[in-house]
Amino acid sequence: MTNLITEIESGRDINTLSNSEMIKLSKDIRELLVEIVHANGDAGHLASSLGAVEITLALHRIFKTPEDKILWDVGHQAYVHKILTGRLDRMSTLRQEGGLSGFPDRRESDHDAFGVGHAGTALSASTGYVLGRDLQKQDYSVVAVVGDGALTAGMSFEALNHLGDIGGNVIVILNDNEMSISPNVGAMNRNVNRMRVSPAYRDFKIELKKFVTQLPAGDRLWDEWRRLKRVPRELVVQSGFWDHLGFDYYGPIDGHDIEILESTLKSVKHFTGKPVLIHALTRKGYGVEEAEADPVKSHSGTYWLKSPISPENKKRTYSEVFGDSIGKICETNEKVVVITPAMLEGSGLTNLKKQFPNRVIDVGIAEQHAVTTAAGLAASGMKPVVAIYSTFLQRGFDSVIHDVVVQKLPVIFAIDRAGLVGEDGRTHQGFADISYLRCLPDMIVAAPSDDEELSALLNLATDHDGPFAIRYPRGAAVTEISGLTNRSLDIGKGTVLRSGSDLALIGIGSVIPDCLEVAEEFAKRNLSVAVVNARFAKPLDSELITQIAKETKGVITVEDNSLIGGFGEGVLSLLSELRMGEKFLGAIGIPDMIVEHGTQSQQRKICKIDTEGIFEQVERFIM
């Protein structure tokens, strides 16, 4: 680590550095970021922070946090901000239990103006800061750093419209690297600010073509001109879209040139009466050759420094099982279409996209749009599958109700990262999906205990004429738990995995292996514990649950969802309706708390839904 970095305790410490020293500092910070992420087990958002080094340095030279407010959209790119705001000595704890969050966090530092983890929030939060500042007659700057990927989020445009309407004094930096996690999609991202909506641009292009094509070799000249299409666009169109929204537009500028960034920020810092947008062109992974070459892989780590895993030792993830399984379904069912909101790689769909480019649709960071698009596809006669993380499905909940459930449309929700997700922490936990889906009429809610069950549930969902949600966890897929002898399942039917006469553990999803281990431990103490794989949180297998309750002294439910509104509450309600409520001994699941970042095993231990925690709670319930 260099002396320049070690001497930095706040953004104020870089104010006296020369331009050459700032360039060296940028290089040193990039080397440090690679070291930190690699030493941390390659758990971290590397490429985004590499691409935002100069923007962050320039911001902290011109603005003074925490007095001035810098809001980061998504927060992937905020590692340098953490280094410059007194957290350098804790960067080695990034995304670890008890350590620094991988995202801006108001509890962690006063310099983090707004907590974040999802895309599209910074502009709306900035609007709130602008209104609050002006109502309280305070004086500070508000800056929102927004990636171009976040512009596919509808809330971003709602905020832009509002800011332009009120003339809010805010500076928006558009960090345009043409990529969020997966490459950005949609007309908004192909053009960003260069939209072909200006009549002046169209008239200019028509007249220009007339003039050029009348020259000797004019057609060839015109073809050359079209290959240089950015030139005429940048002459006329660049600010047109933003002008219509009420913004003063500056750019595009080189987002890796600190001098240009600083001079631009200085010139607009004290503008009043109109919001300002600075369009900065950057490269994700900038300054590290391997990260620039593959920004998708380096999004979450130093992939080029990882030790290769031999194919025989590599376990398939649930995401990969989903991708492979839905791929086989697509081969035999031409009606199946897969939709994902900017999560092709994360959802295991990369290969399927290559195989069926027209039937795997990435709609960008637009979860509500993804769900309603799926509803429209279903209404048209197709069989849509929405591949989405649990934490992001929350953003499309209104569409799930209004556009899918109310019309009872056959949309399949493949919900990845359900339960506890690990290092991404509090903003990404998938702890609530059973709760908010179980209450919806006609919604099927299922969770597999292993890889074969996930495949079987997908086949079952494809044949179902109504909404169907399948939730599964992040990480390596469990094998040989469900005992499926074929791929046929029935909706609302569970199975007994282990017989017992004293007590029954009724589990669903990823906790089933732990339930089996707990039952084995109790067997050593001469307690006979049955284990039931419920498979479905809705509809419940009332026949099986009733039978197992009668045959044992009581039942305990186990899940990796919130206890509030979860699977356990459903079983309790069922037994109470049957006047068998006394047979319900307790529910084990995620307690009423926000679970912080750490490994999945650490989080399961904290929530007491690992083997040891389940055993301890069962003991408490039966004593």
C-alpha cells in the first residue's frame, strides 16, 4: 500500500495533491481494490468501483461530506467513497460478518447519505433531500451518482420528471459505462442522452444527406458519415432529451480525466433554479486489464486470480439447475419464454440465451415491467417464466397482484436467492417471498429440497394454468434428498422423508437437509422424529399434515422465510381450523429482524435455522 493512500483519512486530505499525484493515487487505489476483493475471497463488486475511481476522487475534492450529500445508485461503485471517508483500515472486513457493508449504509458512516442496494433509488432519494433542504432553509449540495443501467428503472424517470418540474438544485452524474451487471438493454441505454427525438436533428440529417450525396462519390461519403454517426448526433441531439426534462446538460465528458471532472463540477456547483446532469463516459473495470476485458465476470470479484475448480469437484448451483431444466423444457415446448430483469448470468440463463435468443428476454432493471410483460405474454397464449431474485420481485409486487393474480394468468415465477443470501446482506435478503405470495388467491407457492425437485416443479408449473411461484436458495444445489423416482409431482402434495412417532418436523425448501440431520441426532437420544418435506407453502398438503399430526405428539415447522406470515403460520392456521391447534408445538424460521451481511452459514446460525439452531429450538419447544 502506498503512503498516499495511508495518509488519507477523509476526502479533505486529497485537496492539496497535484494532478500527477491524483493520477498516481487513482492507480494505487485500483491496485488496493483488487487486493481487498481478492483477499476477501473474491466477494465484492470490483469492476463497478474500478470504473468510478476518478469520479469519486473529483467529487470529494469539490464537495465536503457529510455536509454535502452524495447519493450512490445501487452502491456497487462506492468502495472508493468508503476509502476516502475514514474506513480504509476496515476495508479488509468488507462484506464480512461484523465488517463493512458492501453498499452505502447510514449506520456505518455519516458520509453515507442514503442506504442502498437496489437500482433506481438515488434520484428519488435526492429529490427528498432537495425538498427537505429547501423547506428547512439549509445550504448544502446534493449529488446523485447514477449508472446508465439504473435508467432502465422506472423510478429513475419518475424522479427526473419531478426534479425537472420543481427545478430542484441537484447535480446528477450519469456514470455511463453501458453496463450494469449484464450489458444494459433497451432503447434508453442504446442512446442514453442521444435520443433521436429532436426535429432539429432530423431536419439537419435530411439536409446533410441531400448535400453530401450530390457531391462526387457522395454515396460513399455518406456511408462513411453514417459510420461516424456519433458526430452529427453530438452536434445537435445530446442535450435535447434532458432539456425537455428541465435539466441543464453537460457532456459527454471523460469520466476518467480528473481535471475535466473537477472543472465541470466546479462550474456547476453553485447553479440554481435548474437541476444539472453531467454525462461522464467511463469503462467498467477501468485500469485493470482483466476486469476491462470481462466486466461481467469481474463484477463480483477477481475471477482471473481464482484457483480453477476441476469439473468433477464443481457443484451445480440452483441457478444452473434452473437454467438447464428450463432449457430442456424450451426444447419441447415452443410456448415457453423466459424473462429476466438484467440478471442473465446470475439466473443461469447465459447458455439458454445463446440457444434461444428470441425466447430469453432481458428487459433491463425493470422488475415491474418484467412481471407485466410476462402477464401480456401469458394473455397472448405464451407460457412466460420470470427469472428473478427474491429481493427484486418485491419491486414488482403490484404487478404480480394486478396483472397476474387478478387475471389468473399462467405466469411462472422462478425466484432465485430465496432465504438468506450471504455477503450482499440486508438489502438483498429473500426472507419475505413466502409471506407476500402466500396471501394471494390462486397463487401456487413451492420450494424444492434438491436439484431433482426443482426440475420436477418447473415441469409441473409449465403444465399449470395459473400463477406458480418456485423459490430456491443461492448456492450449490443439494442432491439426493427428495427421493424422487420420477419427475412427476402433484400440486399441494408433500412427502414423508423419515418416519417417526414422537415428533414431526415439517420443513420446506433448503432447510430439509438440516431437518434430517436433527432427526438423526434426536434418534441417538431415543426420540423418534419424523421429517416431512412439504414442498408447497400453498396449497398445503392438509391430508398429510393432519395425518402426521395425529400420528405424533406434535409438529414443528421449519423454513428459511420470515416467521411472520410464513409457512409455519399457514400450518398453524390449518391445524387450528381442524381443532388440532394443540398439536402445533412451534415454528422455526427467520425471526423479526434485518439480517446483516456475512456468509450464508453465519446468517443461518444467527437466525438459528442451521442444524444446531434447529436442534436447540426443537429442544426448547418439547421440554
